[in-house]
Amino acid sequence: MKIGLIVPPWVPVPPPAYGGTEAVVGNLAEGLAVLGHDVHLFTVGDSTCPVRRYHLFEHPTPQIGVGEAELMHVLAAYDAFAGMDIIHDHTSLGPFIGAGADGPPVVVTNHGPFTPMRQELFRSMARHSHIVAISHAQHRAAGTVPISAVIPHGIDLSAYKYGPGGGGYVVFVGRMNPEKGVHRAVQVARLARRKLVMITKIREPEERSYYNERVRPLMGPDDPEPREEPLAPRVELVRHADALINPIEWPEPFGLVMAEALACGTPVLAFPNGAAPEIVDHGRTGFLCRDVDAMVDALDQVDTIDRQACRTSAERNFGRLRMARDHERLYRKILTGERMNRAAVPAPVS
């Protein structure tokens, strides 16, 4: 198949540091190429993903969000991809202006939550596009949005090698954002008397305010300052961590950092929100904790988790080839006109 993938113009593929959607699309592109497909990626000129690439903007646009830059970007993308067999769009604006009866079929992945407003938008998109959810939890939140497939994210397992732990610290990875529960991670580490390494993005004014007002006051004088790390040093820190602390305080649609930690053999301690129960096998690859106190107690049991079981779970469930094959199956169904059960009522969690 000749497949066109479109990402927003905000972060290169793969991302040099933070960029969950771009990391996923990069893995999808490479996975589809391994399966023998002709993969084309519309991104920014700074991208290095090893498939055929196209761009309008040489560098990422300075402002993230729907606007003139994204409009110009997606118009150019749909024009460039008019001859594809199928287009898989990962932008918010593209399906509204590019999908139609005269062009290739369009698949759209929702990388964010199905808020009431986004439900309305995706119901409209579904008239001329096929919608992919990234977890059963996200599917359940979709309401009456017809979902063509539930396809969890996949990662490059070779980049997240099994690690021995033993570093004497726990790690938090994610944006400096109250929904990610960074302040809870600090509370857990302090109560458990554990060193916490925070790998986090603090670039936006809201991120800096949250850190200064709610996170920094909870830290001790000897606690290391949070920092943003590129992939290789980030992976090394996770490989040697005793556990990943992920006290998410919102129904996160997936949670890529949990899959990445498991691939490193690192147990995950998470609040049971969103897709966390679909990623963490309670008592086997980590613990789902109802609150801070339960997470502190779970840290005392983290040594009972077999790190090899964590790696095996990632290999079985979260590899990029599994993700690519799932998408390949969906694309073929669309192109052959196979009837799909685009149900608004989600499938149960397996």
C-alpha cells in the first residue's frame, strides 16, 4: 500500500525530546515500512524519520495549536498526498479540509481525550473519515462517535532495552502539568523516603507556574531539579530506576511512558485512571494505587515485581510491529470495502 501519514507542524519526527504523538507516528511509519509498505510522511524539514518525507515548513512552527500555520501545513499535505492509497491524519484540522469523496480514504487517530466538544468534532469527522481510538478507555469516553478500531500505541522495543534497576531512585517522566500528577509523585517519594528523578518538560508559562507554585515547595533541599532529557539518557535513567511513578489525575487516553518503562523492565506505579489498567497488570508488572498512601505502600512491594515480566508484557502488547500490523489490517479493510462494525458502544476491556 502507498500510505501517507500527516503530523502537525510543531515537533520533528522523531521528536528530539518531548513529543508523544510524533514518537508514535515515527514508530508507525517505520513499522509499516518494515512490513513492506510505501510510506510517505508529511512533517517539518527537521524530521529524520527514515521514510520518504515532505514538508512545507523547514522548522517547527513556534506556536502549538490550531491556526494559520497548521492550515497551510495540512492543505499542502493533502495536495502532496492526493495519489496515496490511504491517508492517516494525526492533525486536528486536516480531516475537515482534506477528506472527501474525491480523495483517498482518510483515517484519523484521536491522540487526546474525548471531551464533549471533541466528541462533536469527531462525530463530524466520522462522516468522511475512519476514527481510531488508542485504548478501550478512550473508546468508552467517545460517546456516540463511531470508532473503526481500537489500536494501542507501540514503541521501538530496541530503543528501550531491558534494564537491571538498582539505581536507588524512582523516576517520573512526563509534562510538568497538574493532570500528570507531578506534585503527587513528589509527595509519594518524600513519604517513602525515596530519591525521585523527574524527567519533564517545563517550557510553557503554565508549566513553570505549576512547578514553582505546587511542585517545588514540596521538594527537599537535596532533591534533584527536574530536567528534560533526549531519548538515550532518558532511557538509561528509566532502565536503572526501581519504579516509574505515574500518579495521573485525569483519564489519560493511553500513557506512552508506562509502556516505555515496562519495555525497560521497570515496574509502573499508577493511579487507575484512563488506560492505566490496560497497560499495568496489577501485582505482576506494577501496581494500580487508589491514592498517595497506597502508592507509598506499593513502593515497599516493588521488589516483588519480576522485571523480566515487565519486559515480556511490553514485547507482547506494545511493540511497533504489533501497532503497524493492526493499522495494516484496518487499512486493508477500508480499501477492500469490508464492512466494519463502527460501533458507538465500546468493546469491553480484554
